[in-house]
Amino acid sequence: MTAAQVTDRSTRAAVALRGARLSYGDRVLWDGLDLDVAPGEFVAVLGPNGSGKTSLIRVLLGLQPLSGGTVRVAGGNRRIGYIPQQRALDSSLALRGRDLVGFGLDGHGWGVGWRHRRERRARVDEALASVGATQYADEPVGLLSGGEQQRLRVAQALVGDPEVLLCDEPLLSLDLHHQRVVSDLIDARRRAADTAVLFVTHEINPILPLVDRVLYLVEGRFRIGTPAEVMTSRTLTELYRTNVEVVRVRDQIHVVGAQHVCEDEPHHVADEG
Amino acid sequence: MENFLDVGQTLDLLRYVQPMLIAGAVLGLVAGLLGPLVVTRKMAFAVHGTSELAFTGGAAALLVGIGVGYGALAGSVLAALLLGLLSRRDSDRDSVIGAILAFGLGLGVLFLALYKGRAANKFGLLTGQVVSVGSTDLWLLIGSSVAVLAVLAFIYRPLHFASVDAAVATARGVPVRTLSVVFAVLVGVATALSVQLVGALLVLSLMITPAAAAVRVTASPVRATVLAVVFAEVSVLGGMVLSLAPGMPVSAFVTAVSFLIYLVCRLMSGKRERVQ
């Protein structure tokens, strides 16, 4: 991507980072990061553990201040749909699937929320149906499987009509069929409503056909571009500073290289504290 | 023991204890509404800690000769603020509560040792006694309860969101931290009010047990709240009425009734889980 294209995008960008720097003490996660995500654009964020992928999401949510540079998210937090990294819900929780989804609609509003109950119910039902969760909508969330909970999370993020969708490993713990269901839902949403999508993942293949651009982070270095530009042996070798081979098998991309190129291993929030 | 179920005597006494029953009904409502949120937020220990500090405040009030109710209120609100501000992380909440609770309890014991008045007052602070719910106390109680419920109604939805799903709530712009301090203060006020009725040691039987029972039998937040209110009312009013004829401490009966309800709910939920 050339500088001219970047400026062009920034005029109506849903997410705009300028010279963004994030560091903890001496450790710089990334620096000089310029990123504009246009409405309707699907950006995958890739990189090994501890490269600051989840931290980037936290910055966009306003939970983590930048060490330098600026960040802007269209519409503010109320227009953000957020699918957090999977964490099992307490099995004794007095909460049903439909309650969890309902939070995404108006959980931030003051008051008890008894007005517009019928309209609210209809929208929640619709969101539940869209992820195929109608069947277990009234079950206690804590008794559901990880995959079932994750589909509720997706419905929760989409029901609020977001302008920006931030997804942190949303496909983790889903089987292949539901990986497809969830990524298709997110794709349909951004096409229908021009929602910008930032999708943190350790595994690009399930979403490869959907991805417009990739942000690849490695130890403070990064590269932004289309998958064809970034997912090459040369680029990744430069990023990792060790010999990395990118192999394309049919429609899939496989990264073969040093051990810390952990493409097949999920990362955890704790690692990136 | 033969007057345990003396209906005539109980009816006779009811007239005298009407203010106490009103106080109990109001407390049952407040405790029942707060309870499910307290349980969801895993604050049982915080409630216990707060009630011990209400005891300290009450003991201090006894010593300097002002209303115990005001002392208890001051003590527990201070405790709630301390807990809310000192325990920024969930992980150190337990130890912060433990440290404050121990110190507060020691202080309370010191105040009681220095107090030269009636011994019954000392015991009452810990185990509860409602001989003297005067009309001023009653109005303080009703006024505080209305204030607690008004604030709760205003913050209910974002508070509930933050209680079950803090990460997403924060992402959506809910002031999670502020809400948790405000809620701690609400719990503090409710705790202080309950202390006068069931005593510092047994506040849990009003604030926790009914809600813990309710969430065993339903996953719907609304139904859980309604059930918690019903359970709290049955415990507090039932316990009071049962305590009249034998002339025993109210708290013994309130805790017994609420625990019985809890046991029944546990048994029911045990069956439900096995069926699934």
C-alpha cells in the first residue's frame, strides 16, 4: 500500500492509527504504526504470542493508552462490537443466552430497561437465530459448551449494530462447521452494513477468502498489505529475521519456519498482560 | 418450649412488634433485590467484612452515646468505600477484606470493652435484636432503603452487564470501576440496616442465602431476583413471627428459615441437573 492510498482511506476511516507506539517499559510492542481501516474492510491481525495483537484491540477499546501517536475509532465505544478472547462463563451464573445477547443491545443504558421490551425481544431473537442459538437461548450460559458460548458472543457483538467489529480469536474452540458459520456471519455483516472488521487470529486460513488486508506483527516490526503482499516467504523472513518459508497448498497458506512462528498455537491474554 | 407454637400469645405480641415487622419487610425487599447481584459478583465475603465494620461503627456509637444505627451506617459505608478503592483487582479483594475485617473487629471489641452500659446492647450488635425499633429508626431505615433502591434502579442494567461480563461491558463504555464502588456503598448501607435486625454475624442470611437459593433454581435474572425477594421476605417475616412466642433471638429463626429454603432449592437443582 502506498502513502497516497493511506491518506485517501483516512478521510472516512472507521479506525485510524497515526504513528502509534505501544511500549511497556523498555519493551516496544510496536512503533510508528499507521493503520486506517475503511468501513466494510476486513483486516486480519496476525503475529506470534506477545507481539501486541490483543494490546492493539485494547488500545482501540480505550482500555490501554498509547505510548505515542494517536488513535481514533468512528462512533466511539457505543458503536463497537467486541468479541473477546474466549473465557468460560461461570457454571453457576444466573444468566441465559438471550440475556448475554441482550447486553450487546442495550446493556450500557441506564435504568432497568423495561421500556421497548417487545422490540428488544424481537431483535435479540433475530440475533440468536442468526447464529443458530435459538435452541439453547433459554439455557443457563454456564452449562453451554465453549462453541455455543462463542456463538452467543458473536450475536452479542452484532446485535448492537456496530460500525467497528473487534474480534479477538473468535474462532477458537469452534469446530470447522461453526468456524464457517461465524466467519460468514461477520463477513455478511460488514458487507450489508459497511462494518469495519479487525480480526485477531493465529490462523489465517479459515478467513483467507474474506481478508482484504493483513497486519502482521513480529517483535516490534510489522507489515500491512493484502495477503498476497504480506504472506510471502520474503516478507515473513524479513519480519521474523529468520528463514521462513510460505507454502501455498491449494487455497491454504502454510508458514514453515523457526519454532516461534507459532501459527498453530493459540495465544493467551495473560502473555500480553 | 411448650409455648413455642402458642398462637394466642403470638397474635398478642404481633401488635407490639408491628414496626419491627415493617422494618423486616423493607429489609427483606432491599436484601432480596441486591442479593442476586452480590452473588453474581461473588461478594459474599465482602458483605461479611462490611457487616463486621458496621459492628465496629455501632460499637463506637454506643461508646460515644449516639444512635447505633448511625454508627453502623458510617462504619459499613466507610468499609465499602475502602474495599472498593483498595481492591482494584479481583485477585487481591479477598486479602484486602480479610485485613480490614480483622482490624475492624479488633477495634470493635476494644470499643465494647470500654463501654460501661448494658451488656445486652453489646451482644445485640453481633447477633441481632430488635426490641427497640423506634419510629425514628424506622424512618431512617425506610428513607435509606428508598435511596438504595432508587440508585439501584438507575444503575441496574449497566451494573448487571458489568457483573457478568466486565470485559465486554468496559468495551461498550460502561464505567465498570465506578459502578463497583457505587454498588459496594449500596451493599454497605443495606448491610448496616440489616445489622440492627439480625446482627453483624448473620447479615449473610439476609443478603446471600436467599439469592444463593434463587440462582440454584432459575437462570433467568428477573425470576432469580423475584425469588430472592420472596425468599428473603419469608425468612425475615417468618423468622420474626416464629421467634415471638418462645422469646428467642430473631436471628436464630431468620437464619434457620433461610437456610431451609436454601437446602430445598439445592435439592431441586440437583435433580434438574441430573435430568439434563
